[in-house]
Amino acid sequence: MQRWRAAEGGNALVELALVLPIMATLLTGVADFGLMAYDAMAVTDAARAGAQYGFVHASDAAGIQAAALGATGLNAGNLTVTESCQCFDGATVVCTGPCASADQDNGQSRIYLSVAVSEPFHTLLPWPGVPDPVTLTGSAVLPVQTSG
């Protein structure tokens, strides 16, 4: 009986050696997913901040970009911010310019400001089937002008 118990002394160490790499991989995957979700929310918040600034200052492209970049703790060198204005019919115009067609609902022309922010996200480990980097994008659209 004593001999049998002595032979089990290293079982816990063998089990730990088998389970530890699996647990470490799972924890790293959870951390990667959490960081990616956090960065995706930050990119969306940056787009919203840029659109909110553009709602008041539609012709200030540099200010829109600064507002979007200042809204996040992300690396400003990796973020790209684009802004464009569209009329109700989808025609792209200069953000301070008028629309040629009128909104069919109320006879007014509307200009919409669209701010899109994208950022590359690099995973902690190379995962099979997951591209590196993953491009995270966020966008926001607000009406900036209505003329009758």
C-alpha cells in the first residue's frame, strides 16, 4: 500500500504540466478578445466625437480629426479619420456646399457629415484563421445642415 502511494507523488506535477499550456492559451485568447473589443469601442467613440464636433464646425476638417483623435487613448499615428458630406439623395458635396436636390419628405435639402475612423489591431499571439493586423473601424453620421 505504501509503495502505491509513493508512485503517485508526481501526478500533480504531470497534470499541471499538461493543463498549464492549455490554460495559458485560453487566458491569452480571452485577453486578446478583450483588448480588441476595448479598441473597437474606442474607435467608435472617436468617430462619434469627430461627428459631434463636425455638427457645430462642419468646415473644420482638422478640428474634426483632432476631436476624433483626442477622444481616445489610442495611438494617434495609427488612426485614420475621414470625413465626407452627402445630400439626402447620396450625392457627395463639399461640407459647406448646398445640395442640388431636395429631401422628398419635407422639401429641404440636408447635408450629412460622415466620420469614419479605422485602426489596425495587432493580436498578442498569431491565431490560426485570424489576420494580423485586424482593421477596426467605427463610423458616425450626423445631419449638419438643413436649408429650405
